[in-house]
Amino acid sequence: MNGAYDQGSPGSTGRLLPWVTPEGNPCYLISDGTATGYLSRVADNIESVQLGMADDLLDHAADMLADPKVTPTQIRFLADRMAESLRDVHRIAQSRGDRLPRPVDEADEEETADSP
């Protein structure tokens, strides 16, 4: 591979949004690829809030785990919140990873070069 990347055509794939349908299905935004539309900005803001909350939760978890008076019920509640936060952060990582340019396969490059 020579480092070439395929950006895809604008809007060819949907952006995984940081929320789900009432049934729990993923939501996608199909756009022109500029990421400047209203829903793209809303999604960016929600992702920012989710990442900030995850950071705060990590600090809270460290404090709780250092406190010998914490009850099992409190730890279970913390674990539930951490699982929710991890789900959010994973979704953000998946969404952002899906939007990265893909390396062009060498075989694809050769086919393109051999085409008349």
C-alpha cells in the first residue's frame, strides 16, 4: 500500500448518531459530507457532553473506590452508570472511526491503473 486513502463520495455513508430510536436501533445521519448541518452540530454537542460526563464519572469512581464506607449498592449503581457511559463512548468511537478515510487496497489501485 502506498498510503492512498479513499474518502468515498460525500454522503455515501451515514454518520452513526449518539442516540438510538425508542426501540434501541441505531440512528444515522445522511448528509452532504460537510458536517456543518444542524443535526451534525447537535450530534457533536451531545458527543461532547457524553465525553465530559464520562470523564466526571471516572473521577467519581476513583473517589468512591477509595472510600471504605461505600456500600455494595452504591458500587452496583456506579457500575451501571459506568456501563452506560462506556456504551456512549464506544458509540462515539465507532462513529468517528467510521468517518475516517479508508486506505485504498493495492489491488484496487492496480485495477484503476490498468483501466483504459
